[in-house]
Amino acid sequence: MNGAEKLAYVALFILAIVLLLTNQVALATVAIVPYVLASFKYSFPQLKKPSGRHR
């Protein structure tokens, strides 16, 4: 995960919290859904494909 992705996660999290605190639940779910979906990207280990150079 690079710096830009970390910043995007933090921004989405803060946006969701602020929207929940201002009782805008519909907009908060719009902010939470991409945050949760993006977190699945790093939840599972990435399997490396063999390079085919085994000797």
C-alpha cells in the first residue's frame, strides 16, 4: 500500500465518521462501501505466479 492509498483510506474514514455525526446516514454508507471494498484487496494474500525459470 503506498502513501496515496493510505491517504485515501484515511479520507474516506474521516468522511464517513463526519457524515454519521451529522445524521446523514445515506451519504455515510456511500463513503463506507468503497472503504470496505478496498480493504478486501489487502485482506487476502496475493499468490505469486511461477516465473517458469525453474532449473
